[in-house]
Amino acid sequence: QVQLVESGGGLVQAGGSLRLSCAASGRTFSGYAMGWFRQAPGKEREFVAAVLWNSAITCYSESVSGRFTISSDSAKNTVYLQMNSLKPEDTAVYYCAANHYGVRYWRRTEMYDYWGQGTQVTVSS
């Protein structure tokens, strides 16, 4: 059974940093795209960043490019999202997800096979 478990969310002031972790288990993720998405109250879930498992191939949304960094550690079966220079508009529930199509559809929410339960990130002004 595949499990994705996020951690690392919390409350931070604008300009601060947080690192989210996603512990993945239940299968091998070779060839998978591992993505981070977020959903703010009253808004649709949106793509944040993705990484091709165990590689340096990454993709970011415009709103976080240059501030967030995604990475994966296959030895720990964990995906990270380092978030710097946080803004109040980054406030949302952040979800980790896995997509067996790899880079082809890695921005598309509906193409992801597995999802975590989410972790809340709140940025105060």
C-alpha cells in the first residue's frame, strides 16, 4: 500500500523559511514524478513544484520559482520542499503526490496517482 506522509508545516512570519518533507513508502518510485501542490481556502488545488524521482530534473510554478526548492533523497525515500522568502499568499495546505507518467504531466493535478493527507502552512504578515 502506497503511503505519502507530509510533515514540516507550521506558522511562520513573512520572509521566513520552512522545509516540508514527504516520506514515501509502499513501492519503488523510479520514473515517477513527485510533486507538491497546495490548496488555499476557497481556491482550487494548484501545482507548486515537481521532481523526477532521484534526479535533479525539476519544475516550478511561476509563483514560487526562485524561492522554493524541491529535491528527493532515494536513500531516505523522502521528497523535500525548501520554502524561503515566504509570503502570506503562500498560506495553504500543502500536499505531496506521486505520478507514474513522470515529467509528461507533472503539472497536472488529475494525473497524479497517490496523494498525502496534507500539511498546513500559514504565513503571517
